[in-house]
Amino acid sequence: MNVFCRLFGHTWLPETRTPEVRWNTTKDGHILTSTAFGDGIRHVEICRRCGDEREAPARRHDGDKPYQEAS
């Protein structure tokens, strides 16, 4: 922990981490397909001074779902 963080507290900034996407072609070489590597979408807060991380809930306007659920 940074001395500045001990005196004045952390400076938390929100960050969203998404899985890495890799694009490949099919065997014919005509169609692109995507493959996601890693965990799902994560919302974290990071202190910009010392680098500490903590989990954060999704905010109101974060659209983690690429589709809309039918009501």
C-alpha cells in the first residue's frame, strides 16, 4: 500500500474487463468465427496509486448481455 493511500485513502476508478476474442476463419477460409478466451465480463475498481483491486457490482447502464430478454 502506498503512503499516500494510507494518509488520504485510495483513489478508486471503475474498470470493466472483458474476455479476449480471437477471430479465425473456417476451413474453407470464407467465414470468420469468433472464440472467446478467459472469464466472463468482470467489473472491478482499481486504485490508481497503489494498484489494489476490489470487485464491484455492475453499474446501471452496463450492458453485459448482448441480447435483450423477452418480457
